Amino acid sequence: MLGNRRAKRFEIDGRLGRFAVYGGLGWCFEVFFTGLHDFIRTRDPALPSRTSVWMFPIYGLLQPLYEPMHEKLRDKPVAVRAAAYGVGIMAIEYATGRILRTALGKAPWDYTYAKVHIDGLVRPAYFPLWAAVGLAMEPVHDTLTGRR
């Protein structure tokens, strides 16, 4: 129960619970993406995937950072929302990568192999992917908060 009303299916009242859901979804997305990405690069049919324990809290940051952004952008055109999400996610990718590189000596990801990258932490070519992820997260956020 949430106050005087019954929770909707998949609704999670607490921020910490939604943080955990976003962390788990991010991990799953990353495992799928790295397996597919590496298959395209190496043709390895085993689809080896990789991630890091550090990625769970980074993806969990969708709760305190993405949710308020989505609320503010909710009524904006899709192109505006997509651009904001792409820029926002890439900014967090850079900032968290920089923090981890400073604290641990390296970040869990390294894009220095790419022709175009920013300090090996961000690939501008991934902007459309991150914009699409941001749009795809809108119904997830709405479901988790009971708006849907």
C-alpha cells in the first residue's frame, strides 16, 4: 500500500528500490550490449560479455539524476528530450569514469581504441544510443513510480 491507495503492478515507492532496479537493468543492458558489440568486432559466437561491479551504482544514478530530468522534460518534444538524455548520460559517463580513474587508477571502460573519444571515457558516436536509452527509460520510470 502507498498511503491510502494500492500500489500498481511493478510500482516501487522507495527511491532506494528504484535505484536498485535501474542498477540491475543497466547491468543487464551492458551485458547484452558488450556481447553484441564484441560479436560485431570479433565474430565470437560465444558472445562474451563484461561489466564491472562499479557499474551497478552508476546505472543506479538514474534514480536521483534521470527521474527529475524526465519530470522536467516530460512535455517537451521528443527531439529535445532525446538530446537532453544523450548529453546528460554522456556527462555522467565522463564524470563517473573520471572519478573511478582517479580513485582506482582506471575506469571500468576504456574507449581509447575508438577513432574518436574524449579521454577514453566517452565516445561521441554513442550519443544516439544514449539518447535512445533515455527515451526508452521514460515508460520504465513511469511504471516504477506508478504513473502508468
